[in-house]
Amino acid sequence: MTLLQGDCIRLGDDEQLYQVIGVDDRGDRCWLRRWPLARHGSPVLEMPLHHVQAHRRHRPHPPAQRH
């Protein structure tokens, strides 16, 4: 599986979605944040790429538009 910026994944049995915000194939690293974003932002997590690629990928749904 190719991991792309913007993909959303679940880690293990955690029901929380995480959005991929960066990928470094050479360094075997990627950076994730919880999705959806918290009101004041979400902390960034650095994870080994080989660990993250083993999990399911999801596409985030765009936030609902308020009128």
C-alpha cells in the first residue's frame, strides 16, 4: 500500500482516525494528526512508516458546510 499525504488511517484497534500530513520514504517516517482536527489544531505524531502502512486506509470526508 502506498501511503499518501491526506490519507486517513486507523492504528491497531484504535477507533480514532489519523490523517497523514507527511511521508519520508527514505527515512521510514511519516507524520500524522488526529482527524477530524481539534478546534485549536491537533498535535503531530511521528511514526515509523513500516508500522503505519500495515493499517487500513480511509479517505476523510470534507467538513459539513454551514450556511
